Amino acid sequence: MTRWKRRGKMGNKATVWWRAVALGCGVAFLVGMRQTLQGLVEKLTEEKVDQNFLSERYVKCVYMRKTGDCTPWGPLRGRDRCNKKMSDVGRDQATFCECIGGWTTKHLFCGMKKPKLTCEEACANLFTHSHPGAPDVLRLHKKLNCSNHSLMKEYSKSKCNASLLDRSYVETDEDYRYPTMYDESARDIWSLISEAYRVTGDKENITAPMRRTKEEDFVREGVRMPPEDLAAARKQWMRFLGLAPSYREVSHHFSGTGIVMVAGGSGKYLLPAVVNVNFLRHIGCTLPIEIWIPFQDRSPCEVVDTFSSLDATVRILEELPFLPQQGFSLKAASIVLSRFQNILFLDSDSISVYDPEYLFQTDEFRDHGAVFWPDFWNTTIAPDLLEVLGLSWALVPAGSHESGQMMFDKARTWDGLLLALFMNLKHHLYFDLLTDYLGWGDKESFPFGQIVTGKSYHLISTPVRSAGIPAYNCTDPIQPRLCKMTKFYGNTMVQHDPHGRVLFMHVNMPPKFSLHIVDSFMQYIRRWQVIFPGNIRVQDALRWSGVDAERLIYDILVDVGCMPDSLAIFPEEPSVLETLKGDRLTVYGPHLSHGIDLSFLMSEEDQHLHRNISFEDGYVEGDFDSTFVHRFQY
């Protein structure tokens, strides 16, 4: 009996113990479930907040950030309180406002007049008149970290300093070398041209009445050049063409078909050239390419090796007599001196989204030997130009031309090219006669050279358009978001092929390209979103090419920035190897702040269009459209 009682007591104890264990497990399970559900609720709430950009989460200020390098895109250099007025910050300091949620606004360069506004006020009104991804509302993102990327192309460290005895190179000093393969022919051609220029154009310094600006324009004010200057200027160019070498004299120097670019030694022109050549090779273009660099900007031998790896030849514009080592005349000189007979000239920032080799087989090029692309503006020539060149108004084109891409058959256009070169060497006279301040430069010298010498050319009939960023006024926090398009900021000229398809994207607003990029394309903000006139989505316009051009450019910039010789090639660039180490945060989207207001290209219907746009699917922020074929051909 005692034994059964003892067993009963032990059973009661075991029951109590198991009940305690079960109760503890139940409590732990409930606590765990509570934490899980709480985390899930927080995640869903966070996603809901992310989707609703008018939420209270995004109207609070974190800091006023100070940045270095005189730009809001520079490295972080400190912070200040949110209630401090921006006008109280020194003019030599660049700043931006950081708001909760990683959004930023009021990106101010040093030297700019800062508003009497606090970051607290700026963040409170962050999305009142804007939207995520707009030029004034950008995200903080991680900078590019090369260790996170596998490169499309393997680059080996240049052996420049170890091997300067290659016969195809000449060592100019300890760190520079350049190819000499075609320099002898270029010197022969230039010696003939410079002698003609010395006799006819070197001594008499005839100039236009004044530089044409927006405020002052001698054509608008009815000022004319003296008759004796007009007669002397006409005599100059006619005598120059009479003494300059004929095509027959120099034709043995030219053969084949190729692409010509000009790139300076600084990142301003060199980086776009490296990107452009990479792009051409990736889309399958096999045409030979020449990169012309001024002698004073001659680049380290790493540049030569980089272009050589892309099957492009670096040619140096030596200190040739009468050839300025800067400015527009370099473009005309590179075309004249190039070893190619048939040339597609490309500005280093004019991207061909499809292999352009087929252009040389078109009727437009075969029939005329010269092809030009249109500019936005009507002609604005000075009446004095007609007397200088001996033209009538009937021969003057109604519109203007763009020189970011041009095609020439030297055998049929040689005299016109020489006259264009002469006008560029005499730019202090001709540039102000050819156009007003809107198109001041070399661009009209090439078509007028053909007109004056009696040569024909074809002008692409499809008008130029502009690609850029639309600005919306989004005020409805409820899905779907109906946003009214209010502005359009253009940053790129859109040019077409003879069939009317988009072919060239000419980045005409700075910065052209930059190594200041984010670590993931999903954080990238496209600078090419919509095309006007027409309100066409850029990805739809480029679909025929089979390549997502902006995604490919991003990948190329990652490759270039992570090259072993990146610092040697781009010493003035904020190279990823020097300033983008680690996962530091940066404001990304500097290109968005450099568009020009081209809202006049929008029709009245566009301005009143309410568009249902999704900020998550990448229309505003970067995406990769799976329907595109991202072609990589090595």
C-alpha cells in the first residue's frame, strides 16, 4: 500500500513536471510566434511605407550633409543640424539634405547661391511637387565595390614601363609613348596643307564684329563687316583651296573604311571614348577605329594599351604647324589626316546603339559621299557669310546640322573637307558667321564646305529628338498612381538612321559618363527614360537594336572603373580603385541634375496626360528588361 502511494506521488510529480515543460514550450512558442508575426507585420508595414512615398516616414530630416570636391556627389565631409538654414553654409561648401528613408534633396554645388531654407523644411515637402528618381529627389546608395562584380572582360596590368622598346612605339619621356605607324603620312599631308595656309591665311587676321551671345548679336543689331574685310576673307579661302593638295596628290595615303574619334588626355573626353569603343565592340562592330589625341594631352602608355586591347589605334595630333592643340579644329584635322578613305566620324560621347557598318552600304552614302544629321535649330547665318563664300540665299539650308556623327568619302568630298578645315583654323571669323550662340562651333563648317565646293550631301530626314527625364506631379497616394507630366529635361540628342530608327544617342549635357556609379544596376537611375517629341519610352525606341544600351554602358563603366590601370588612365576621375572602396554611401544620380528644360518639345496633349507609372518596376529607377537581348560579342 505504501509502495502504491509512493508511486502515486511520483506520478503526480512527473505530471506536474511535464505540464510545466509543456507550458514553457507553449509560452516559448507563443513568444516566438509573436516575434515572427511582429516581424512580418513590420516588414509588410515597411513595404507599405516604401510603396507610399507620401508617408510620414519620408518627411523627416536626418542631417544636412556636407560633401567634398565642390560637388554634392563627392565624398561625405561632415554633417549639420536639420534646422540650420542652407544660406548660412559657406559658398565654398557643397551640401545636400538627407531625409529618413534614404531620400535626398537640395543638391547644391559650392559657389551656388543657397536658399533661405532648412533641410527640415525641404524634407517635409519632399514629394509635394516631385517623385522618386526625379532630379531633385535621389536615393543614398552603396558605391561601387569591385569585389562584388565579375567583369565582362579580363584586363591585365599594363607592362608599359617594362617594355618600351617595341618598334611600333616611340618613347617621348619616361612615362609616355605613342604609335608612329601612320604619323609619317599624316606629316606629309599636313606639310602641304600648312604651306597653303601659311601663304594665304596666316598673316591677315580678319575677325567678326563681335562674339554672338544671347545678349549681344551683331546680326540682330544690323552690324555688318567692312567691305574690304569681306573681299579679303573671300580671297583667302579661294587661294587656300587653289594651293592646298588635291585628292590625287594624297590619295595613296588613304584606303578602307573606319571610325574616327577625338579624345583628349583628360577624363572629360577620354572616358567617353573608352566607353564608346567598348560599346561598339560589345555590339559586334568590327570596323577599325582611330582615336586621335592632341600632342599636349598625350596620354600614358596605359591608354594606348587599353585601346589596343579593343582593336583601336591611338594616333597623336603632333605639334603640326598652324594646328591649335585644342578646340574644334582637331575634329576637322583628324578627318583629313585619318588613314581611312570612307569615314564615320563620331564624337566620343555619341553612342551607336547598333553596329553602324551598314550605313556605308546605304543609298544615301553611295549616292552622295557625305551624310549629315540635323540639329534642333533653324539656320542663323550672318548675311556677311554669303558674300564671303559667294553664296545666294537659295543655297542656304533652312535648318542646322549636328557634327556629333558625320560620314565622308574623301574621294568625293576632299575639297569640302579642306574648306571646312580652313574655316576651323579661322574660327575667330567663321564660327560667328555660320551660327549664333546656340550652335557656336564647328558643326556648320562641314556642310557649308560641301555646298561652296559644289559637292552634294544627304541630310537625314528624320528630325533630331531629345531623350531625358520627365518630371511628374504625383499627388495621389492611392494605387494606381496617376501622375501629371509637367516638365521634360533633355540630356541626350537622339539621331536616326535613313530608315527612321533610333541609331545614335549623343550625350550633349555634362557629365558625359562618370566612374561615380552605384554598386548595383537595380539602384541605377536611367538618364534615358523618354523621348520627345513623341513621348516615346526609350526602351521601346531602342528595342529594334537588340541591346539595352544604358545597361550595357553601366556594365562597361564597372569594367573600366575596376581595370588594374584605372588610376593611371583616369587620374582626374573619382576612380573606383581610389575613392569607391568598401560600402560607403553616396548620393547617386548626378546626370539627372544636368538636363536642360526642353518642355517646349512636349505637346499640349503630353502636358495634360495622366500616366499610370510604377516606381518599383524600373520605369524611373533602373531595371533590366528581360525582353531585351543583352548582346555580348567579343
